[in-house]
Amino acid sequence: METKGSKTVSASSLTTIPIADSVVYVAIKGSLHAQDCSAFGLGQEEIKALVQKFAGSGSNVVNGITIKTNVLHAINALGQLGYKVVSSTGEAEITWTLQREI
């Protein structure tokens, strides 16, 4: 089904679309009212930095880690590592998507 302004893209034409390998995306899920959150897609060095900064962090969740701090503190810490928020979704529990150029 096409929407107004959409274009149909065939699989063969995808090979001509340049794909940027210079951006990394991660996600953070949490509530503004909680004192912990979950992060997904982080590299080992980023995990190590967050575990050192927020004591008790690092316990595994499916495909990610728990960070023992308010989600906004975690987002600010990732900002210091070069990440920027590019989107968010949710109400009581929110997922933020962040990106960083590599």
C-alpha cells in the first residue's frame, strides 16, 4: 500500500542506495520516575564507562544492560560520550534512540 508521496522501491534498486557505516544507534528505556533504566546496543568500552560512573550497573537484561541511575542522567552520560537523542516514544515508560557518528 502506498501513501501520498511514497515511492515503491525494488530490492534490486537498494544496491544503489549508499548506506552510511559511520553512525551508531543505541536505545535507552526507562521511566522518568525510576532510579534505573536499560540500555541496548552499547559497545564494551561504553558499558565499562557507565558501570564505573554508576555503581551497581551492568546487570544483564535481554540484549542490554541495566544502568542504576535516572534515565536522564544516563542520557546525559551518553551525551558526554558523543551521543545525541534522535527520537523518543512512549508515555509511562519511554524509549529514547540516540546516535553517534564514528
